[in-house]
Amino acid sequence: MRSLQDKKISVIIPAFNEVCHIKENIEETIRTFDDFKCYYEIIVVDDGSKDGTYPKIKELAGKFNNGEVLVKRNFENFGKGRALKKGVRSANGEYIIFLDADMDLHPGQIATFFDIMELTEADIVIGSKMHPNSQLEYPWYRKLMSTVYYRVVKMMFGLPVRDTQTGLKLFKAEVLQEVMPKIVIKKFAFDMEILALACRSGYKIEEAPIILNSQRVFGRIGIWAIWKTLLDTLAIFYRMYIIKYYDKIELDLDTKPKRNGLRKKKRMRQRIAGMIRLQLW
Ligand SMILES: Nc1nc2c(ncn2[C@@H]2O[C@H](COP(=O)(O)OP(=O)(O)OP(=O)(O)O)[C@@H](O)[C@H]2O)c(=O)[nH]1
Ligand SMILES: [Mg+2]
């Protein structure tokens, strides 16, 4: 893996009713990043849990007196998207990682993500259940749902990825600094909105293989969540291509200065993406 010794990494863990997994997750994340020998912070955002997740996180954070573990809390449950947004606001690493709290995905896998980022010069690397080298232990109906959702997303946004929903993602911080203020969705399809906006701005996205071990016998994603995710995805399409909402707010936002190299590369990619779009139309 590339040397991360002079870099700072922020790991954001959104947690909703995860009392059974949060301890293992935080300990494994600390072990992973201690092995990388880099600077890091772990920002756990409790999303209005009712099962004692918050006191558990506080207890764990108290054990690490170097301040690696920061704790944020929503008093009500607002959804994973808003929890991640809150985490990003407090993050000050050069790389930001989104990691689900339920230990379906072991944090050690992130080493491969950094390798892919370096090799492909990507700005974002996302875990993908559709990657040919992924090893999955999850039910057939979830596989079917992922495939259908991928087709929908491909049709609507032409994203160069096959799975937007997996709970392990690596971003260069500047990508999120630019994209986050434009995000509208708080719950479902939040990842989709980030990726669609980042892709539209010319950032490069690559997929990484994952090892996924489902911890819950019955997943928490029910029919209602699937329906809402589809509606939210349609709403992104509506905002992006019909009312051009994102173009309008871009004009209003005072975006933070970016590093020169990345800015140039981004402008070039934007131009190429624009040319391709013109060809397609
Ligand atoms: N479902 C859900 N998860 C949340 C929420 N806020 C934060 N999270 C966290 O987001 C991550 C993903 O949620 P999961 O319920 O595991 O969703 P999933 O991985 O798609 O589905 P299953 O693991 O199969 O149930 C976990 O770390 C949750 O603790 C919320 O409001 N709802
Ligand atoms: Mg999960």
C-alpha cells in the first residue's frame, strides 16, 4: 500500500442501533489504522439510537485518550445521509472514509482501496458488490435488488460504476468539500446523490472488490426503504436534468479553494465528460 505516513485520514462511522457491533467496529478500525502508521481520526455519529449505542461509543472514546475517536450525536433519527453529512463537517483529514457500523465490511479492506486510488488516479474509490473479485455472503434477493438498481442508475445517470450502495467508500477530502453542500437527500439514495454530483463535476470514480459478511440474519432494508430509495433516485434525476437545481445552487455556493493539480485535472475531465455527453445527445 502507498505510504500514508504523512497523511491524515478521517473515518466516519454512522451508527443507528448498533450496540452489538460498535465496539468491535471501533476496535478493528483502530487496529487497522495503527497498522497503517498514519494520522487518523474516527468520527462516530450516533443517529438517535435507542439501544444504548451512544453510551457504548462514549465509553470506548474515553479509553482512547489521544483523541482518535470523536463522538457526534443526533438526538433523533434523521437517517444515514444526514449522519454522514454531520461527520464530514467535523472531518479534517486529506482522505475521508465512510464505513458502516455493522461490521458487514471489515475496515482492513480499505488498504486495497488506497492501492486502487493510487494506480488509477481516482478521486473516489467505492466498494462494489458487483466487482468480479468481491466475496459476498448475503441473500439472493439483495443481489437481485442491487442488479435492478444498477440498471436504473446506469440508465438515468450513466455512472461508470455498478454498485453505489455499499457501506465502504474512500474519497479525497476536496471531493466531499465540494459536493456535500449541494446534497439534499438525508436518508435513502444519499450515496447515489454524492456519486452523481461528483461524476458530473468530473471527478474520477473507481470500484474496489469487497468481502461482505452479513451480520444480520434479516437485513434492515425493507420494501418501504427500497421504494423510498427509488423515489429519491428519481428526485435526483429531476433536480439534475429537469429543474437544473444543482446548476443554480452552484452559482450561490462559495466553494473552497482546491489544490492546483487536482483542479486542472478536474477541469480537463469536465471538458471530456461534456464532449462525451454532447456526442451521446
Ligand atoms: N438503516 C439505517 N441505518 C443507519 C441510519 N443512520 C445510520 N445508519 C447506519 O448506516 C449503516 C448502514 O445501515 P444498514 O441498516 O446496515 O443498511 P444495509 O447495510 O444496507 O442493510 P443490512 O445490513 O442488510 O441491514 C449502519 O452502520 C447503520 O448503523 C438510519 O437512520 N437507518
Ligand atoms: Mg449493513
